[in-house]
Amino acid sequence: MMTEEKLYKRLMDHKDKYGVTQEVMQHYKWALEVLRKFPIDRNNLQEEEN
């Protein structure tokens, strides 16, 4: 499951390789909105990662 922290890390990795365009930032902001609309059950997330 994607978290805000993982999404931010992916954005920074992309920025280091290719730079960040306005289109990439729009996609990032959209993804943040989606993540915030659907709260994550942290206990469930930890079980999935193990």
C-alpha cells in the first residue's frame, strides 16, 4: 500500500533523475488527495509488509 511517505520518496527519486515538471506535480497532488480520502489502517499495513 502506498503511503504519503513512500509517495514523497518516489517524487524525490524522480526529481533527482528527471527533474519535476508541472504535470508531475499535478499527479503528485492528485495522488496525495486520493491517499487522504482513504485513510490507511496502520495495523493492517504493517501486517502486509511483513
